[in-house]
Amino acid sequence: MLLTITTTHQPATDLGYLLHKHPERVQTFSLNFGQAHVFYPEASEQLCTAALLLDVDLVHLVRGRDKSVALEQYVNDRPYVASSFLSVALSDVFGTALNGHCKFRPELVNTLLPLKAHLAVIPCRDDVVTLQSLFEPLGYTVTMEPHALDEQYPEWGMSPYYSVTFEATCRLSDLLSHIYVLIPVLDNAKHYWIGDEEVEKLLKRGQGWLEKHPQRNLITRRYLRNRGSLVRSTLARLLPEEAIDQEEETEEEKSPFPQESQELQESQKSQELHGNPHEQRLIAVMEILQQSNAHSVLDLGCGEGKLLKLLLENSTFERILGLDVSYRALEHASRRLRLERLPENQRKRITLQHGSLTYRDKRLEGYDAATVVEVIEHLDEPRLAAFERVLFEFARPATVVITTPNAEYNSKFALLHAGQFRHEDHRFEWTRQQFQDWVARVAGRYGYTVRYQPVGPQDDEVGALSQMGIFSRQS
């Protein structure tokens, strides 16, 4: 794990004063997960580069755990990628600079310096637009170079790792604070317990910039590992109460069935003409439900409750049930729907239920319609047979609406490599023919007729962004 910081400020060796590390010495620091080495590959009056090299000891980290240790605990990307280990090292090794202190040259602390930070390997499992959206609003020029899965076998494609350079004219303490907070956000896998202490760290390191950042909600959620109560209390301290209420209405909450960040970011420019792809899906689903004359609806894999909110606003739907495998997603849905504030007659119309899509549940029976919006691709394909029985054999609603990504449309996304899915949690993505083959088989087996409908932006060659199957139970 390697971070380098370079400046051309004159004299460039002033960087050594700010970091409190002498350019002519190699220094080593013991950390609870390994060692950190600080050295200067170049130190002249014109150009100075400081390097922080982390040697993560995975064997030491695993020792002391239960004897049944998985191979993954020994063989993983933790020693190489920028992660929460880097944040800990910045605090321990460059703590004085991070806190904005300089004993020998205090005037340098608030001096705007031309700085370039380079991280050899950054995990970017969502999309590169997310990385850019984190750093560019802070004034950085971001340069990215993707890593191949194997240099000897380029046909294997590209990996989700990048070499990244951030350049800006800013204070060194600001640069270090931004890296300290945002690198764990990108990695989204902190190695230590998240509690109240982490809230204070985030507020301290984010002071003066986090409250104004357009991605503050995403940053807060990921930094705190989606701990709902901690996220809410942090946002309450960052923003006025009325701003929080407004953002809860509009924010794309993270759920176990998240919407495709790649597709949303890639199509951002076209949304002005075509509208938000996820909103288009929901509108299309609502139109089908209204045409079906359904009065009771199941939303399977309801996530954060966006479709549930539309259903609740339409008095036609007298009984609504949202099912999800994640308690956290249901908590998001409850807040979005403001269930605690609903009048009693409205509250009786809707139920949020924790459960799996692959186990029979008698509470799902007796509904007129069911929706499964961008969910099946998150199931392992061998589990689809169980899902089919749960929905079409046991619950057996009169109308079923299923949407899933159209894999052919992925070629329209410049930042998606060949064979890469739109989201890291997708288990598969089907072409139009694959989807239609599955739909036709299911419909024939369980006594449904079916029709297909494209959803979202369309292309003459590759079809639409998403594909929809509409099942109608035969009498």
C-alpha cells in the first residue's frame, strides 16, 4: 500500500517540515496491523516527494481468532489497496500535519501549496464516477489508470483497481484530511469497530468541507458502515433539521438490492432528456398495476421503499406489503414512508416484512399483484427455482411484474469493461433473449401468459436499459 505526496513549492523540501519527517532519513513505525515506512524518493529545492509505504501483516491480524480460519483471511487485497489501514497510518505517522501543526515553520500550515498525491492501488468496486464525484468537488484534478487483471492475459479484462493521482493547490492538512475520510468511503470495508468515536473523527476531519459536499450523505453512510442511528445523528449535526428531512425524501439509500450506480452516473447527462432510469422503471410498473385493476400489491425486494411510497400515495391500492431480506433496508423504507406519522387509516394499508424470496411464506398469499423490480439479478441462479415456486406456485398473484437489467445495453456504458456487471452484487445479467427464455419457461410451467416491455432509454441495436416481463395468471 503506497501513498506519495509531491510538491513543487519553492523550496520543495519545506514538505519535510510540514510532515515532521526529515527527507534524508528512512523512518519506520510499528502499527497494530504491521509497519509503516516513510522515505523521500526525491528531495530537492525544485521537487520533493514523500512516500508512505504500509506493510500489512495479515498473519498477525488473524492470530488469536477462532482456530477455523478461512483462506480469505490470509489471501486478499488488504496489503495492497488504499483502505482504512491507510487512514490509521495517516493519523499515527502524519498526525501533526493532519492536525495542522508545524513546530519549526508554522507559517507553512496555512500556505496553499501545489500538491500531487498518488495512490498506487485504489479499490473502486462501484464505478470511477463515484471516485471522481468524491474528490473533484473539493477542487482536485483526478487522473486514473486502470489495472488489468493480468498483464500477461489482457483478454481477461480490467480489474476494479486503479492507480489514481489527485492534484490541487491547497493546504497539506486539507489534502490529508480528504484522503483520511474518503479512502475508506471508496473501499467501503473498514477493518475496525464503528461506534460513536468514529462519528467524532468524521466531524473533526470533515469540518469546513463535508457539510457542503454534494456527496455528504454517501460519504457519511459509507464512512460509518451504514450504521443507521450513527448516520442520522451525524447528519443532524452537519445539517439543519429541515435539510435532513428534505434529503431523506430524495436520497438514493443504500440497500441490499442497490440500484445500478454505474448506469445512473453514466446516463446522468441524458437524464435531462429521458428522466431518471429508476424513476422510469417505477412509473412503468405503476402503470401496469393500475391497468391490472389490482387492489393489493406485494413489493418483493422492496429495498428503501420508493415503489412503496408511490403505492401508498395511490388510494386504489388498499393493501400493500413490502418484503426485504435486510432489516436495514426496511428501516430506510420506514423512514421514507414516515410510518410513525401516518394517520391510522393510512398506516393500516401497508406492512413491512422481513423475509427471504426463496422460502415459502403464507403471508405472501392472497394478493392481486406482485412486483420484483431489479431484484432477481441479485439472486444466485441456482436459487431462482426456489424463487419461482415461492412467487408463482404458492403466492400466485393474478399479475406479476418483473424487471431486470438488459445486459446488451451495457455496451453503451463507456466505463464498463467487457463482462463487467453494473453492480458488484449482481450474480448475473441477462440478454433480452435469455430473459425472454426464462420468462416463457416460468409462465408456461405455472399457468401464466406473458408480454414484454422495454424500460428506460433505448437503442436501436441493443434495446432498452432494462427489460420487463408482465405475467397474467390464466383463469
